[in-house]
Amino acid sequence: MASSTSASSPHRKLLRSLVYWAVQRCRMSESPCRLTVSVKRPAEAASASLLRVSVSDTGVGSKLEEFLELDVLARETPVEKWDGTLLITTTGINDEAIYRYRFNLQEEISSARFTKLATTYKNHATFSGTEVCLCLSNEADADGFILWLVGFFHKILILRAPNLACELFVEQIGNAESRNVRLPQDSDDVHHSVMASSSDRLVSGLKDYALSHGNTCDKCDTCILNRDLLKIGTGAANNVDRRKAKGLHVEVVIVIARTASDLCCWMVNCPSTQVLYFEDFVPCPISQSSFNVLVSTDWQSYGFKLKGGFIDDEGNAVLEWDSMTFARVDIAIHTYLECAMQDGQGSQQDRHLVRKALKSALSHLKANHARDFLSCHGQRVREYVPDLAESIAGLILSSNDKEFQDECITLLGLGSDQDSEGLVRSSICEKMVHIIELNDTKENVDDNAPYLFECEKLDEDSQLDEEYEDEDMVFDF
């Protein structure tokens, strides 16, 4: 898993690591699994009682070596925040017993770090799973920690990992008004299927995320009714044939919400985007190489004006837009290994794959909605279309050559009774805009542009006379 250089609190780093390994154990299982995170907190914020946290899964049994990955984090965490103790309960599908251990990562003497506790036999029952329990200090910003955890878990649900059900429970204890908060896993996407591909699942999850405006619980009823108005771009790349990062997959999904008068909550454009970054089906801080790909991408070729970008204190990439023409832009990047690993080797970074997948997603978005995602150059050219179309229409209709007029009207696809200036101008305008859209991608630069009139296409062997070669007469649409 990518290491974070952010100022994220030790509590958050610790929970992220424990959830990461729990998800990998579930991925290695051949059966449907459940991931459950439970937090019990005292009712009083100033209470000396501790936050009791449990991360459990029904995946394959854990290897104790994986918890050594927390060594560095334990040394970074003040003992008053976390004493370094983990209570681990685990069993494999073929184990005869349930094993319990106490692991103290703050202990410097290696022989004293590990204590085996009472073993419970399974009596021929067949199941597997792991539970990790720990106690954290009830710090002053416990509310902030809980809020972050809910948001973090909400992002996990975006991926809709196959064969994995996820639950988060937050329980406030210690008084007569104790309350439980449960974050369910559901979706308003009627097209969501358990057989969907990883990319389709990410599309479905990111749609829900956008429709709830990134909120962890509340959904916007107005936006849900307009789910089909979202514009989607998807891209993927893989490294299955290379020795380095063999089996690495990168998927990118972009969701665009347009500004529309009937969507009052989207009337004000959002000038920035927090990019959702996932590694091996878990939200993670973005790597520097992937961030560099984001800020160096040629966004202008797809109609976006990137003002700048930065990595926030939690390791999230934030892109800032200039002159946004859309209400909201959501971007998700997911890098994962085809087979989950339990030896400490998470998905390795490959900026080339991230760049390829991002470009593919942008190209897909543009191919399906060319008019909305013209390059900045294309947009400038399009501004001249109405005046140019009016001039051409005027030349045609002001001609005294009736045969010439009729031929132009026919070539424009209009009938003999459709020779009004408005219809002719509109037809020319539409054709020119279509030509601009077709030739607005770098891939089409070397291709011959379509012609306004098909009869204008010259034979490949013919040459223009020298007197018509003045470059002032050449128009490139």
C-alpha cells in the first residue's frame, strides 16, 4: 500500500492499514465475504475512556507477519495516543481452532512483543476470518475522527468490490441516550449487477457519489431523478505482459454533472475536484507519480482549463478549474493487482498506465459528447461559425445564378422549398460545427478534414492552380 507523506493523524493511518489488509484477505477468499468496522466511543468527549475499534472480515486467515507492516506507524504514534497493542483473533478455512494473540508493537524486546492467548477449537465447523481489536485515546477531535471514518468507508462503497459486503457501526455508549449509527451499502442504480465488471461497478459507485454531492449519507432526491443526464468517461490499462507490476490494472472513471436550470442544487459550479484514488480496492493517499500525471495532462484538448492542483493534508489530489462550464467534475483512479497479495506487496505504481487510462477516459468522454468537450482551440474556432455561416448563406442566396443556388441548396440537404436564409444559414452552421468536432482530436490531425460540400473534394492526382494557392484563401476548420 502506498505510504503517505501527509499530516494525517496516526489514528487514520492505522485504520486505513487495518482495513487495507482485511480487504486483501477477502479478495483472496473464494467465497463471498463481509468486512465490518465497529467503533464504540464514550458519550462524553472529555471522558478518559478509550475509543474501542474493531476491524473484522470473513476472508482467509491472517498471517501475523502482515501486522509487522505497522511497525513504523507504531513508532510514529505517541504512546498516549495508542499503546501499540493489537488483539488478534483469526482462523483459516482448514484450521481446527480459532487462535488469539496479543501483539504489542511498542515493545522493543522482540520476545515480549508476541503473546499467544487461549485457543478455541471449532469442533469441525468450517469457516475463516480475522478480527483485530485495539483501543485509541478519546482525543479532543474524536468527532473529526468519526466523521473521517464515515467518509473513508463511504469511499470504499464506491468501488462495489465483488463478493464483498461492507458495514460500519458507530456506537455511543455510557448514557441512557446511547445511539447507534450504521452506514448501509446500497445503490440507486437499477442497472447495477453482481456480474458487472470492475470498471462498471466503479461507474455505478461514482455516479451515486456525484448524485449525493460527495455527501456521506444524504442523497439529493432531485439529482437522483436525473441520473441519466450524467456524462461518463471510462478508461483502462493493464500491465499483464510485463515482469514489472505483473497483473497491474488501472481504471479511471470521470463523471460530469452539467449545470441545468432544473437542477437547483447544481446551479453553482464547483471550481475544484477532489480526485478519489484507490489501491487494491481501498481508498489511499495518491502517489506523487500519479499526481504528476494529473497536473501534466493536456486538459485543454478536452475542453477543461486546469488552474492548478495540490495534495491536501490527507494525501488527496485536488484539481482546481478555471472558467468551469460544468456543475461538478468527479474523477476516480483505481490501481489494483489482478490477484490479491498477502506478502506485503501491494499494487506498484506505474505512471504510464495511469496516463494511458486517464487519456482513454477523456477520449471516451469526448467521443460520446464531442460538442460539450471541444478543445479550447476548437471552442475559439466555433465562435466564428455563426458569422461565417451567415456570410456563406448570403453569398449563395444573393447570387443571380439560379442553377448555382439550387445546386447549393441540394448539396446542403435542403429541399427546393427550403431556401430561406435562416434554414440555409442553420444548415451550413450545423455542418461546420460537425466538421470542427470531427477534427478536434489529435488523432485526426493528419487525416483530411470532411468538406462542407462533397463535390469540393478534389481527385488525389489533381493540383490547385498556382493562382489559387495564396494561403489567405485556405480555411482550416
